[in-house]
Amino acid sequence: MSAETTPPEEALELLREVAQTFEDTIPNVYRQLARSPLALEAFVHLERSIGQRGQLTRAEQALVALQVSVHNGCEYCSGVFRHEAADAGVEDGVIAAVVGELAVGEARYAALIDATRRILERKGRLGRAELTLLEERGVSFESLLEIVTIIAAFTLPTYTNNLFHTRVDPEFR
């Protein structure tokens, strides 16, 4: 299936809004999601909410999303979030550690990535001792819920990209 498929009429207004965010271009993932106005709307609104209302920093959100992308095996989203994390000031070594699923050196990032990996690997089934450990490492209950929200939000495009083999935009390679 091609990313060039004409989107349904009801997705066009939202795609115009997306284009404004990306210097009048529409990344291929949004073109794929636009095949279902429901999927596009759900993703765009959740992504906006995370960016506008999230308590994690932009860098932290990008690293969590990168971990979701790596876990889900999405080359497209991994490229996007490597760039996003770098643009937010995350050091190359930290990004490489997340991509390589290695230990992350910086304490705050390490705690967030550990929490994300645990949630993904255990499908959210963390015991009380794990929750206490994460809280002791500075990952609050609110942060855990934001991580779950990021996992939910970015599972949609990672699965979409994997399903339809979305071509990676040149700026994300």
C-alpha cells in the first residue's frame, strides 16, 4: 500500500493543521494514519496533549517515545525520535544507549527509560516493590501515567508504520 493514497475528505482539515506544524509538509506517518480519520484524529490529539500538558520535559518525552519505537521495532519512529531527542539537547551517547537497549548513564533518563522498559516488557504489570523502587528513583505516579500515555500514543504510529511499511521521510533518516 502506498503512502500516496488520497485521504478521506474528513481527514483533510487535520492534515492541513499537521502541515503547518511541519513547515507545510506532511510526514508519511500522518498520510498513513489519514486512511482512517479516527486513527489520525486520535493520534494527533493525543500527541498534542502530551506536548502541551505533559509534565515530562520535551527531551524526556522524546526518549520515552524512542524506547517505545525501539521496543516495537519501528524504524520510522526510531528515526523521528532520535532527531527529536537530539534537538531537545539529549547527548548522542544517551540516544545510542536507548536505541541499543543498553543502560542509560544519566540518572533521570535512566530511571524513566527503566520504567518504560519495565512497563512495556511486563504489559504494565509492575509489583509494589518495583513501583516503590521507581518512586525512590524519582519516577512519580504521575510520571508513570504519562509514560503509559506516551506508550499508548506512539504504539498507534509504530504499529501503523510496521503494518504498511511506511517510507521514512528523508529528514528522519
